[in-house]
Amino acid sequence: MSAPRPEGTASSTETAAETMARDTSGSAAPVRASVGPPRAIGVDDLEAWSVLHNAVGAFDDSGEVANAVQMGEMLSIPGRDPELDTFSWWDGATMIASSTVSVREAAKDGVAKANLDGGVHPDFRARGLGGEILARGEARIRRLAAARHPGLPVQIDLWNTLTNDGYQELAVAHGYEAVRYFLDMRIDLAVWTPPEPSDHAAEPVRITEALSPHVHRAHLDAFRDHWNFTPGSIEKWKHFVGGSAFRPEFSRLALDPRYPEDPVDAYVLSEEWDAGEIYVALVGTRRRARGRGLASALLTDVVRQARAAGYERIELGVDSDSPTGAVGLYERIGFRPIRRSVEYSKVVEPLRAPQETATAG
């Protein structure tokens, strides 16, 4: 199972890919009377948020799972103001819906980039909450984008599994279009057969705190030709590698001694969100080192180590149209598709009136 990836990675970017409610009109059905207006998500809400997040992931088969500690780390992502960028809806003591918004630090091609993630508990769908998540999230995104990227239009991205027809109806009804497709892939380690080793692969090295900034630079280079990528800050990178899910023991680097000031040629970085499963969050090879099989060798080593450590599965997500041919690489190692997901986007015009951006935070 998977969970949030650092901003500007190949698939979505920054926050939890929760699923929004089935609500084809956005307001066709009223929210039940006991559900009041939303409030921000706080540290006392983390257990309830985790329960909601996991219920949504299980019902929609998104592969998303996170515990309360990991949900708390989503609140502390650099640049996020939990009081303004998170929303939760409650039925008594039960969190029944939530959403988070983010605007990336860097624009691309004259357009600000934003993500809106939200989920509604399966028992509370078709009551108008999906439309409210979108309306409140879009309003906050426009204010935040106007403060960070004045005058630029804003591309708002949503994500969900391809099989969630209700989500698709909701997105289309609010002006979003499907723009990109992704694959989740898995190896069942009990039956895995390793590929033949490469004769040219570098010796795998584990990531360390000293090497981490070099990996960040390599990542910015490796992904700069990927769809929808924008560079994330070193602060967000540190938040990622310092997270409770990160697993340095199942992360590998290929170094080139010819570049002592910038030695990382390729990297595989892994996390553990679900017991018994390693999730490969990032795989990349910088331009100077492509075509040498480095990423394949590193990933094969991680798979081998995960199997030796007693893990049952290893998963990753990949852009179906990756410019580096990543899908074929993963298939040769032994990964097989298990689900497809889709990213929806729409572009909205910037806010211009000063009073419209006064609460941007």
C-alpha cells in the first residue's frame, strides 16, 4: 500500500491521495443535519483522521493507509498552515470527511500548481460532502496561489483510482478533465525470480544524512523532464526522508567518484506504510548516468533485501507514459500492475482583488 509522496514526484506530489465522495452534482443531496461546518484538523484529531483515511482507502481500493503518527506528519509539511489548509467534517465524535490543499513553491510554464485531496467515509457519501470539499478547497487554493504566485492562473490537480466512477462524475461535474494515468505495481516476494545481474552496475550504497542533500539534487535533475514536475525545496525533502515511514535500510544509491561534490547518479528510496510491505516511493537516474542500468540494479537489490528480511510484498507507482521507459524496467524486474489511477486537472483564473487574498496566510 502507498501513501503521500514528496511534492513534484512523478505521479501526484505532496499530500495524501484520499478519495472524495460520490456526489455527482456537488449539491444534489443535503448534508445530514447533525453534520456541522468544517473545522481545521488538529493534533487531537489524528487518530480519527487515520481511521477515516484507512476506511476510505480500503473501500475504494486505493492502496492508501497511514497511522496517526504519519497523519500528523502530513500536518507538518513545510509550507502548510493546518488552520487554513485542512478541513474536517464530523458526525459527533466521528470524522466523516476531510481534505487538505497545497500550492507548490514553484510554478511551471506560467501556471501555479496545486493539489486538492479529500475523502468521505463510505457511510456518508451521496450527501453533498464531495461538492463541499471541492468548493472550500478551490477557494483556499485560489487565495493561497494568489499570495505565492500573484497574477498566475492555477492548475488544480485531483487523484483517484480509475475504477471509481462516482469520483469521475464528481470531478467532471466540477470542470475537471482526466489528464494522466498511473499504474500501481507489485511483486509478491514469495514467488519472485530475480533478473540476471548487470555486468556494469555500481555497488549499491545506503543513504545517509550526509548524502541526503546530494540525493535531493540528483532527484531534481532526474525528474526535470517528467510530466507536471516542479522542484521541491530541501526543507520538504528533509521532511520526506525524516518521516516515520521512511526506510533507509531499503533505500539505495549509485555514486560516481568522479564527481565528489555531486556524487549521486541514481537512487531508490523506500517507505513502509503497511506491515509486511515495502513501498518504493522514488526511483530516479540523473541524465549523465542514464542507459547504464543503474536504477534497475538498485531496485533489484532493494527487492532482494526486502525478501531476505521477510517482507511479503513490494509496491511502487509509476506514470504510464514515463519518458524514461520506467514501466518496462519494472516489469523486467518482476513488478506487475495491480491497479490504475487517474489525475484530473482544471485551470482557474487568478484572484486579483486585494480583499480576495487577504486571508491567504
